[in-house]
Amino acid sequence: QRNKFTGYHHLLSKCTERERGNNKTQHQTQEQELNQKSLKRNTRSIVPPSRMRIFLLLSSLPLSISSRVPWSEVAGRNYKKVAPTDATCLRQADFESGTKIIRSPGQYKLCENIVFNPNAPLPGQTPAEDAFDPIFPGEYDEHAFGLGFFSAIAIAASDVELYLDGFTIEQSEGHALFQRFFSIIELADSPFIRNAGPAQFVGDDDYFQAASNIVIVGPGVLGRSSHHGIHGNDNNNILIKNVQFRDFEVAAVSLNNARSLIIEDCNIERNRQDIPVLGMFSAARFIRPYAKKLIDVGYEMDIRGQRTTAVELYDNLINMINNVYEDVVNSGNGVIDQVAHPMEYELFHNPYRVVDGPCYAFVVHGKGPAVGAQGQFFDVAGLEGNTVSKDIIIRNNIISNIVCATNEIPAAVEDGFVVNDVRGSIFQFVSSRGDYRGISILEDGTYKGNVIADVQVMVAKAIHEGILEDTPLAQTVINTIPPSVVEWASSNTSTYSPMYRCNGDSMHHVNKGIVVIRVEETSGFDIFKNSISGVLNLSPEPFPYCSSFHTGASYENFGEQQSGNVRAISAAAVRGYENGSYSSIKLNNIHNVDSTNANVVIGIDIQGDSQLIEIKSNDVNLKSKVGPDPTDEYMALRVRENVDGSSMFIIQSNKFAQEELILSNRRNLRSVAGDATSVHHHFHGNVMESDLKNGGCPFSRNIK
């Protein structure tokens, strides 16, 4: 494939512009030109696999990447199983103080197995309150690392080859417990672009340094990670080849605004299935700096009608966190002891042992975090403005044993805003484990509280009073816990009746259930010869008392609680290649995909403003002994209402055990694989104007 070098632009995403309310003041666009030479993509996107393979093996071997070597040649090399002898070695000692930041071009290789465990307590010891945290001031930027070490390796340079060389790199059990946002490899010097995420990760005077011209090649394993194997933003020219992924919690690979990406010959053995805690444990970890600052000013307030000091709450918080560490890590049991620590068990215990938010294998998304709904609108201007992904190849990968249990966290809505704390975590009134019993509210509507809720309320009150000021390590703008909730929690007699917004997770990201391969807001992609099997969603039944639904910008999904849904391959708001070639979903095998509580279980799902896609020669059998039945949840293929059939969308030569569901209201959509049904039995509610405006952006201050 010949792909076009484009450089990358540091534009504010539409999502984060809405999120920050900065529509009146636009940031100046920063542009760095990576290569003046443009390589015109002159081959069709759909070519026989044999010809593709021959093309990719044309180049000779081991030259290091440089700006003088065309990316098509770099991506086409036959990378050997043994790394170059002169590549820079990465050893355990390189990670003892924290993230290894690669700032220079070159070849690097793992020279031994790596367990990422910086600033850890000694075995058997109780963690210090700052265990595993970066030390400030020091070598790590306070903005980028303000929420901890976000990756083991951060590639903040271009022209880098990383060889796993048969070794494994992973988080330690303790670090994975305490650092709940993490990637083994981050393709930048920060996990988020400016004005995105639960903090400001890029300072006002800093420049977001994204990696380009990157090769990550196996054999080797990217192991335990509390979020991703590989994550990045605004990356150009990325090859991920022959890598084994296992024990990630959210996704093996998740890239936003990627240009010229190849993921091939990778093996996903399983996602992580021994997770001890729910997302609420992140809230406990993230809010620590705020409680500590309140100690410094001697802060106190009434909680449940009793005077309570910041010292009391901070000590309770740290003790609770350490009790979880003792049970999970030091005891060797891997779970919270219900008898010894019942409150910790009630708040944090993960009964399914798998991730309790949306989960994936591979994600390719447009500009900004992929936390909203499936894409609805394709930004044509984004092709030139560098806000959509482009030229994506996902081929010949084996994906198996993906098990998740997305929890729905009902979020109270107050004055048009959902109620979340200073880090964006939802203020949880009820349990997220399916029984929905009150964890901070009693049956009579009075405040029950718990250690986390008490700290969230105290921090919110201090923000309202101007006691806490916004700093890089403790920003305050995200808090939306209003004075009315603070006053309710201060009393032991006042009552409160929450109005709940549903279909969000613990950070109020839009719930999407499982999407194994998710490609959206993308121009030009080929998803072919992938094997997907053994996918199961264990999500409990949806919360029944909803006043509204969080669906983001996707009005095709309004009113649908999606926690239990499964999509093996999803393409939303996508296009063909810029030269007019079709994007394609071809020759994929999708078997054994199921859910315990789903509206839909779909092999291939196409939605949003999508055009020029060929779906051909796929083998889909979601569940044995289940055939075409328009009254059940299983669909081999679904094409949603807003797909553009006039673009000669082609469905051909597929082997589908379950039915096709063609809902497009545009003409000329055609299928030559058999008759398609137009029956649609899944509920959709009313359009929520607020969700359309905010696009499923994180943090409820914008959802109004």
C-alpha cells in the first residue's frame, strides 16, 4: 500500500471544544510537517491477499527508519524474529523509577522480561500513601504524569522501531491495582491531547509530542495492563506486527486520529479476567490529592449531621485503599476479603472479574478520546484538517476469549448536569453490580454515604467556597456536585430524589458493551482475514428507573441501554479511500459471540453517515443452533438507517448463519447474498438534544 504522508495538526477536537465551552476562543492550530514529499496512493484498497503479501515483502531487510525511506517500504519489510544486534536494549533497570520515555529516533529492543512496578512498596508491606506515584518535581512532567505513570514506554519521537524480541512487558499486580489508567506503550509524551481527559495533561506552554513512523514488532507479549496494550493520539505511519496481547482491560490497541496504520498478524489470547476491583476504586485513588490539600487548611464540615474533619476522611480513604491492596496483592488471594473488609467489598469488589466498562480488541477513532457513542457524522473537512483517521489496515489477526461485563452507572442529573466529582467520576447513589441497592442513599432518601462519597462531597463544598484552587495536580473545573447535594449530605434528615441518566459507565462514558473491532470517523480502511471467537458479555440487566439516556452524538441509539450489546466488527461514520476505492470488510471469520443481557448481538454493524464499503466473503455464525429469526437479538449483519445506499454499498458472497437487517432509508442499497429483512424490534427512545450537542464527551459539566 502507498499511503500519503500528511503531518499532524494539533487542533482542538470538536468534542473537547464543546466539553470546555471554548467556542468563543479557539486555540491556534499548531502544525508540524513531517515530510514534504507526498506519495500518492494509486492502488485500489481491495486487492487479492496473495498480491498484497507479495507487495509487502518486496523491500530488503534491516535498514533503520529515516525520513528518507518511504513508509510503504518500511511497512513492507519482512521483519525477522530476531531484533538487530545493535538495537538499544531496554532492561528492567530502565523502568525502576518510572516510564521509559523514548525521545530519540532509532532501534530499540526488549532484552529481558519487564514487570513495570516503579516506586512500589516492598513485598508484604503496606503501601505508603504515595506508593507507585511519580515524584514531583523531577524528571516527569506534572501535567502529563499528574494522575500517575500512564505507560511503561512512552514513544515521544519519530522514526522508532521497537522489537519485543520474544520477551514480555506488563504491569505488576500492585501497579495495575493502583494505576487504573495505563498503557504498556503510549505513542506520545502524554496520554491525552490538550483539553481532553480527566485533567489537563498538556500544559499551556507545552507541546503535545505524538509519535510517527513507528514499528512495533514481535514475537513478544504486551501483557497485563489496566487499560491498553498500545494507545495513542495523532499518530502517523504505525505498523504493529506479530505481537501477542493478553490481560489488557479495555483494548489491545486504541488509536485516535491515526493516519496510515497497519495492525497485522497479531494474536489476542485473552483480555484480563482476574480484575479485582470496579471502576469506583479509580475514584478513590484519583481524589486523594484533594483530600490531602484540605488537611493543610484544617478543613471540616457537617456530614450526616456530625462535624467531620478532612483528616478523618483522608485517613479513612487511605486505610480503605491499603486494605484493598493487602487483600488483593499481599495476601496472594487476588480478591477483597468480604469478612475482613465488608465496606471495601461493598464498594469495590468486582464479581465478574472482567472490565466493568466498554471493551474492545482494536479501536480506531477520530480526533480525541473514544469515549462517546458510535460515530454518527463524518467530518469531510477533517480529511484536510486532520481530525479523522485515514488509511487503516487490520488484517490476519486472531482475536479470542474476550469477556467483559459493562456496568451501567445511573448518574443523577441536577440542573441539567449529571453529578460527578472533581476527576469526572460519577457520584454513585446506587450499586453498579446489578442489584442497584443504595450505597450513598438510604431507602427513605436520606444520606447514607460512604468513604468515597464523603470525600467527594467535602471536596465539592471546598470548591464552592473557593478553598481549593485549580493547579496542574489538582484541577477543580470538572466538579459538578452541586450545593444541593452537599447540603443533603450534610444533614441526617434531609431527603433527596435523584433523577437518573442511564447508559453511562463510572466516568459517564457512553456504554457500548463489547465492540471487538471498532473503526469510526475514518476514511479508507480494510478489515480482512481476521478471526474473532469466544466473545461473551456478562453485563447485568439494565437499570430500570431512567429519566434520560446518555447516547452521545449517535441518534440511531437514542433510548437504548447498550451495556449488554456485542458487535464483533463495527464501522460508523466511515468512508472509502480518498481515491474512490471502497473500504472493505472481507474474509473475516466470526464465531461464538454471545451476551447474557443484550438488545443486539451483531457480527458486522454499519451505522452513521457511512459510504463506500464492501462487505464480502465473511463467515458469521454468532451462536450454534441459532438461525435467522427477526425476533431474537442475533444478527449476522446490520446496516443502520443513515448509511448511504446511493454510494453503491455492496454486500456479496457472505456466509451468514443469522439474518441480515437492512434499515437504511436511502435508496440503492443492495445485497446479493440473499433477501434482507426490514424488521426492527429493538427500542429507540426520543432524541436528546443535549447528547447531539455534546457528542458523548466525557465529564458532565457539558451535558446540559
